[in-house]
Amino acid sequence: MTWETVIGLEVHTQLATKTKIFSGASTAFGAEPNTQACAIDLAMPGTLPVLNAEAVRMAVMFGVAIDAEIGLISAFERKNYFYPDLPKGYQTTQLEKPIVLEGKVDIQLDDGRTKTVRIHHAHLEEDAGKSLHEDFHGMSGIDLNRAGTPLIEIVSEPDMSSPEEAVAFAKKLHALVVSIGICDGEMAQGSMRFDVNVSVRKKGEALGTRTETKNLNSFRFMERAIEQEVERQIDLLEDGGSVVQETRLYDGDTHTARSMRSKEEANDYRYFPCPDLLPVEIDQAYVDAVRASLPELPEARRARFVESYGLSAYDAGVLSDEPATATYFEAVAGQCGDAKLAANWVMGELAARLNSEDQLIQHCPVSAEQLAALIARIVDKTISNKMAREVFSAMWAGEGEPDTIIEARGLKQVSDSGAIEGMVDEVIANSSKQVENYRQADESKRPKMLGYFVGQIMKASKGQANPQQVNEVLLQKLNALL
Amino acid sequence: MHNLTLAELSAGLDAGQFSSVEVTQHFLARIKRLDGNYNSFITVTEERALAQASKADKQRSADADSVSALCGVPIAHKDIFCTAGVRTSCGSKMLDNFVPPYDATVVENLAAAGVVVLGKTNMDEFAMGSSNETSYYGPVKNPWHSDCVPGGSSGGSAAAVAARLTPAATATDTGGSIRQPAALCGITGLKPTYGRVSRWGMIAFASSLDQGGPMARTAEDLALMLNHMASFDTKDSTSSEQSVPDYCAGLSQDISGMTIGVPEEYFGEGLNPVTEQAVNAALAELEKQGAKLKAISLPHSHLSVPAYYVIAPAEASANLSRFDGSRYGYRCENPVDLRDMYMRSRSEGFGDEVKRRILVGAYCLSAGYYDAYYNKAMQIRRLIKEDFVSAFRDVDMIAGPTCPNPAFEFGAKGDDPVAMYLEDIYTIATNLAGLPGMSLPCGLVDDKPVGLQLIGNYFDEGRMLNVAHRYQQASDWHSRCAPGID
């Protein structure tokens, strides 16, 4: 029996405005609890919201970036429910008239195909505060710093059919919102959070009952949560049971999800138009101006990387998706003068290290200038690739500029042809048996036998001989003996 | 001194006949001596008032030409306006301990003009009521009849002005809360166009209907107050950017040639004949001054009360959700968990009328009922607005009774909320349409005041004040004093 998976995403994206959506309080992350909540955020009596124009601009920017129709008149509703991190007792959000209407996002699949995921709409709303359940001895602490942070909730159509596609879509959105500067993309700080709607059906049948899993703030969690949910639903159905429409909550610590509430227990949010805010009216000229201000999108950047740096489509894709990576790469490539080598280093050594240390490229301890200087030393043959990796590690550890490290560690590569010839001659003279073997060997086997000589020479040079030069000289001298 | 109007007090201060400190002391002493009879104040801010008065005296003596007309004149604020450092209760146990750290824009504007604030006046809890019987601080008594209600929800402000405890007061009007108590207490009150006066710092009842305005004894005094209360406020998205005219400038203009519409629906069944008589006499006076009366129809008038009692509670049900016992205001003793804290704090902190409206509002917005109630009420609201828009194509102003009856006795409508709601039958439509309305005294029936209501076109407060002032030049109902008040 083959099952088909149907996935739709709701993506909460915090907008990178300086102040909140309805108040002048700062949105900066990481402040002491409740130090960035003003009277409006605290829902003090008599306070009123005033819409942040920058949040509107950013939402429109997202809309034009996904080729969406823009709601020239959008309006805010109140979504009513009681919770301590929601000070007003309602969330101000958009329901009937969202600011961003239908749009689309193309994703690249592993097999090279491109798939279009339709966006149903995206709407502006305010974030809630945070409830802290630890360290309060059975009570809960409330931090309202996040309350009122502007969000756009991006709602996709159920166009994805595997966890991989969902992740590809999520990553694409992430790259997009970061590229156009409307979100800082800091997943660990909750700047982008996913709710996934999942259902399964047999091929050709009508849509199955879906569940919604909330609270996923990493691509990895999202992938695992979808995999688990698909498996759970298939197991249920194959055992003759049925899927219950419900909201599920994913726990990132235990990697399990549990039912939060069923459809019957679902809240009646009693939405109605917010009387404190006028409808948001914008005109086409405004939309056009925002469109004109769009920075380079990841798609365009990828094409440019292929074109101007001669990168493969794959490499260009990896390097262009995240603006921070793209910027880093371009700085390295520009300064070291060898784009391909720069690409190899950024995608190879640097990416591996960032990954193993769970570090973002924005916080990379090795600056683009430093890496470029290092690569320049490879290009001018001062050091070998192997030495460069050692220098890179030292730079990561904070030992300073590449030249200083090369100097301090005596890593300079010997490229003096006279010195290398001398070392080669000496090794050949001391290895009569190996030389004899080499001479007797079949020509096809000879290249493999070079390793011994190279090893001896590198040992003699304490690893500092230019390996390429050593190879050339050695080959030349051995072949002269044939 | 307490019989002087705001304008006369201002002139006296200007002429040096008395100081602001003297005026303030006089009114404070009167409040202390007499308010036990009326219960019109929740909080009296004696020390602050005297400090403000002495500051105003210094300002006047330093530069008499540049101070505003209101500099050093005492007023009172309805306890719905937030006052920094002074308890703002909104007439509720829920906010009995609430001291805001900020001023309402109205409070700030008047403070900038140099007024002296005597205190905060009593009101129906969260402005929900037409009799002032729902206040946590006890009912306010009508100065004309101690057995009768002063009207509501701004009953404290109305009674305080009528009893000469303050020359003027701020108030708010969501469905008639300025005009109805003004009528029942024999004073003059104005509800401006929605958006004319900032709602920042004014505790919300129904946001799309709430509007602050002044109460005083004369139209001239209202003009003086409104000059400072009205402003465009960037902190209130619904406040109007229209510039604020000088409302005193056109007070005395001739009203001859003006067309005043008299809606037939405001003179039908339910209108007390004695009220009708007094209102007709007032209309005759306006006619005598050259205004043309024209019969008009506002065909959807009968739907205004039901529409209002869906929309206002719906908005209130959300507006009052913030009172949950967690950040400020009343919290129940020893809550065992979150749900317990919510339920008991709200059950114990709110009175019955507030609970009734929260329940009605939540019901009207519920899944399955939204279209039948909220949406339908919003459709009616548009029809009511259309009625007025089309009426104002033919007339400059509309006039009629403020309310169907004079003041009623305490408890008379206590068991029948609908009968109470019908007291606002002539005032509610203007809130639904966002139009300005005012009430001015036009007669006495058994020593009970009757109010004439004027309804103006959008932002036409100046012309309404003009008509009211002309009427008050030719009548003395506004200067009549309740029995027993010296």
C-alpha cells in the first residue's frame, strides 16, 4: 500500500523592526525580563495601539518578493483568548483582509527539479510574551519583552509531499526573508517558527484528516516531527483506526509530540475587527516603491555567482541561499583573487567547522579578510593546503593573522628549487633499493611507488617542501635514471 | 463664588478679584461639606489641587497675557481618565488599587492649559449604566431629588457640576453617558464627534463609540473646555487630524436662517408628555430666533438600541479581558492555579452589569452567532449612519429630547435592564454614527430638569455650541439651581 503525504506550513516570522508593531518599545533580543515592555505592551488601562509603518513596509516587501498580490486595504482583528503571556486577552492579528495575498515560492528538489509551493496569504500580527515554567517553584514567570514584536504569519497551501520538501521550502523562506532584510533569521532565538499541517492519504484518494504540530523552531525538529507524524498516522490507519483532527505540541528535548487539544476542544477565538486601529490603506505607488527597493534575491544571486565567479550551479546554490554566507564568500573571493578556492574553503573547511561548533557564519571567529589572506598564501605557494588547515585552526582559536601564525609556527613552505633538488638528490642517493625497484617496475605501477620518496623528502624538509615542486623534481630525476 | 461659571471665574482671576488658591479652597471646602449628600467624588486631590492653584497664580502674575483662559480654574475629571499618580478606579473594585503612571491626553491637555484638578468623579462601573447605580463606590444622588438617580454613566461629573462642587468636569459618552446625566441634572454637556477628543488614557468601554467631552453649566463653558480637550493625538489612531477651531469664536452668531431638523421618531411612543412639552417650547424659542424647523425622519432609529447592545458589549468583552488579576488591579486571595486566579479575580472584581455585558458580548461574537448578532448590528449601524447623512443634506442641525423621561428613582429599573437601556433611546444613534451631540437644560417638571438634545453634523461642534449659547442667552434653565443649594 503506498501512502501519500500532504504537508502545509504556517511560518511565524519575526520582523526586524527596531520597535514593536503597536508600541515604541525595543524588540532587541536578550534583555532582562520585562525591561522592554511599555504600558501598551503591558495592556495598561486606557492605552492604545499605533501601527508601526516599518512593519507594514516589511510585510509588503515579503509580498513583492514572492510575487504576491498585495492587499491595498488590510485590516486588523482581535483574536480573543486568555493566557498570561497575552496581556490584552486578545491578539491583534489579520483574518479577513491580510496584507499579503496569494503568492508562490519555488523550491529546488534533490533530483534537480523545481517545485512551486503556493502561498495562501501572509498576515501581520503581534507576537505574545513568554511563559517561563522553570525556576519559579511551581509558579510561572512571565516575560513580556517579546509581547508585541511584529510577525508575519506566512501560510502555505498544502503543496509539499515529503519532509524533505517541507524543509526545502522552510529553508527557502528563511533565505528569502533574511536576504531582503525583514528578519534576522536567528532560529535559536525564535525569529522563525513553524507549525506543520500533516495528513496522509492513499494515492488518488481525497485528503485525509490533518493534524497541526506547533512550536517547531529548527529545520531538524521540523523534519523529525513530520517524519514521526506521518508514521503515526499511517500506523493508525493501517491498524484500522482513524486520525483525529487535533493540535499537537512538539517537545524539542524528548523529540516527541503530544496532543494539545482536539477539534472539539478548539478555542472559539471570537474574532472581530479591532476598533482601535483603522484599516491599513496603501496605494500601488507605495507597493511599486517597495518593489524597487528590493535587494538581490537568492535566485538572482545564484545566477550571478555562476556567471561571474564561474562556480557550478550546485556550489552557487549553496553559497547564495544564506545572505550571510553569500556576503562572506564574496568578500573572501574578492580579496584572495581565486573564487574557486574561496568557494572550496567556505563550503569545506569553514562550513565543517561552523557545523561542528554549532556556530553561525555571522559569529565566525575567522573573518572573511583573514580567510582571504590565508588563501592568498596558498595561491602564492607560501604554504600547502595541509599547512593552511593548520593555520586555519590556529586562526579559529584566536591566534591572530595568518602571516603571524605562519611565521610563529615556521610553516613556510620551501619552494627554493635548489634546496628541493638537494633534498631529492639526497633521498635518491640513500634509497638505492627503492630506486632499483622503481626502475624494474612496470610503468603503470610507478606512480604509486612515488609515495615513498615524497614521504622521505617531506620528512627531510619537516613538511615544508612545496609538494607540487617535490613531485615535479622527483619525477624528473627518477625518470632520468631509467 | 461657586455660582460663577467657568468663564466668569476665568474673568475674575484675570481681573485679580480672587486668586486660584482662593477659588480652589472654596470648592474644596464645599466638596468636603456637601459631597456626603451626593457621593459625586471618588477621590478628592486636595494637596495636588492647591499646589496646581498656587502654580497657576504664579503663572498669571508672571505673564497674564500668555496664560490660557483656563489657567487656575478648578475642574474635576471623571474617574475613567488616567491621572498619573492618582488612583483611577473606573468605578470598579477591579481598579480600586490602580494608580496609573501616565496621564490621559485629555488630562495632559487640560493640565497644559493650567487647570486645577479637584478630584475624580464617580461613575457607573466601567461606564456601563444609565443611573450611576453600578458604581463600586455607591450610587450618586441627583442634586435635584435625593431619591432620584443622576443618570449615567457620568453621573458623578453631572451631579458635581449641578451641586456647584465644581464649575466643570470631564466626562465620556458611549451611548449617552454625557448627555443623559446632563439632562437629568440640569446642566449642559457635549459629546464631540468621534475622533475629536483623544481616547488615549481613557479606559475603554466600547472603543468605536467612546468619546470624551465636557460638562458644565453653560455652552460657553463647554466651548472653553473643548478648546483644550480636543486635539489630534498620534497616540490614538482613531483621533482626527482636522485642526481644532476656537469654539468660543462663533458662540454669539445669529442663528436665523439655520434649518433645524426635528425627527418624528424622537417624538413618538415612549416620550413622556411633560418632556415633550418642554422640548417643544425650546424648539419654539429657536424658531423665534429665526431658525427654521423642518420635520425629518430617521427611519432606523428604533434599531439603534438593539444594535448598540450588541456592538458595545462585543467590544467591551474584549476590552475588559486585560483585567485578569495578573499585572495590576484586583487579584483574588490565594489563587490555587491560573484558571482559579482568572475566574475568581474577575468574578469578585467585576459587578453584575459589567459581567452581564461581557457575557452578552462574548455570546454575540461566538462561532455560529457572529453573523446573526455582530454582523447584523454592524449592518444596522451603517443604515443609522446613512439616515443621518441623508438628513444632513437638508438640515444644519437636528434637535429633540435627550431622553424620554426626567430622572427616575433609585431601583426603579434595577430589575429590568432593558427598561434601563431604553433611557438611552435618543442618544445612542449619534454614537453609532460618530456624530456630535449635546444636551442643555430646557425645562423643569416637578423640579426635575429636562434636556434638549442637539445633534450636529461631523465636526460641527462650533455651530452646536452657537445654537446652545443663543438659546441660553434667551432662557435661564441652565442657571436654575437645585433646591437646597445655596
